[in-house]
Amino acid sequence: MIAVRPVADERATSVLGRASPLTKLGAAFLWLVALAVIGGHVAPVVVATAAIVAGIVLGRIGPPDLLRALLPLWSVAAIVVLSNIAFGAANTDPSATEVARIGPLRVTSEAISAATAVGLRVVAIAAVGVVVALTTEPTRLVDALVQQGRVPERFGYGALAAYQAIPRFAEDLTTLRQARRLRGLRGSWHPRILVGLLVLAIRHGDRVALAMDARGFGSGPRTHYRIVRWTWLDGWLAALAVVVLTLAVAIGG
């Protein structure tokens, strides 16, 4: 089974890296739920800024790495803003304040305001998600879910095995294309390649299932090699998340 790229050592030993993954998931969920129900433009900016600062300072994420991870998601946010500005419902309201007109397209200030609010929420959600992902090792996340979240071991470690098997699909696709070229067939995209990938995925899944059954997953209580415990650090991070959210709500009015 091919392992995914682990979290860098400097991130794993950082404040966010040493905290329980469930604490980070809980704080992220709290922020995202708040963003879904709080209107305005200020709260998403505060949450996004707090997430980025926490990722750089507390998570030791290099700004270039953080920027590379955020750019694709922020590009989606820009597309969301432009599409909502162009096709916002406020543009058809005669009482709305017109800002510009491009042919038959009417752009109003109300549509711009609503679109930017949605876009800023996407920016904030992307920032929170990227920081949590870059400072959380998948294996430690599953260990926390099993030990602290009481998730069934068969489900938790099965999901981890499936996640770690994702990079295998790229290798399987390369292997199938090379095999087709050896047979004198086209190595480009072909529907039969999908069938081959499906067969290989079933075989890999069968091997993982047999390996988990051989190790007794789901048969009863198990010991754990990596112990995940609640610490004072988790309490401080949870309190900090609540303070940031309270500040965002207060500033946003």
C-alpha cells in the first residue's frame, strides 16, 4: 500500500501539529457553521486572516506552501464572485442602484455586495480547510477519531487505507497505458482503461480487506501504537477559536 506524503516535520512538531486533530476539526466546524449563518463582509475576513496567521505562526506552514494550496481555491472564489455579480437576482430589481451596464447586462451595487459576501465566505472556508489539512497527518487523524471520537476501527482504518490508495490510481493508469502500447494499441484515453482501473481497484480493496481481517480489525478491543490524548494545548486552542469567532461577530456587528 502506497503511503501519501506525510506532514512535514516542522509542522508535526508545531502547536497545531501537536494538538488533537479533533480539536482542529471542532474549531473549523464551529467557524464554518458561524460563517454560514453570519452575514456581512467583515466576519469572513477576520476568520480567514486568523486562519492564515495561525497556519504560519502556530502551524509553521511556509507562506509559499500555503499560497500554493490556497490559490486554486481562491480562484474558485473569484469565479463565484464574478458569476454572482453577472447573474445576481438584484440586477433585475428596478429599485437597485445601477453601477454599470454591459450590453443587456445590468450590474447593481446590491449584486456586487451580495457576491463579494459569498466570495469572502469561500475564501475563509478555503483558508480554514487548508490550514487544518496541512497541519494534520492522516494517520494521526484516524487515530484520534478511533481513540477520542469512538469511531469504529474497521471504518476508521478502512477509510485511511482507501485514502492512502488514491495515489495508486495514477500508477495503475500509467501501467495500463504502457501495457496497451506494448500490445500495439493506443495509449491515450480509452473506455477499456476505466474497466481495467475498476478491476485493479477491486483487487486492491480485496487485499486490504483480507489484511485487515488477518489483523483482527473489528473483532474486539485493540491496543494502540500511537496514543492520542487530550492536553492543555487542546483547551487553549478551543478557547482561542471561540475568542476569534466572538471577535469576528463583534466587529461584523
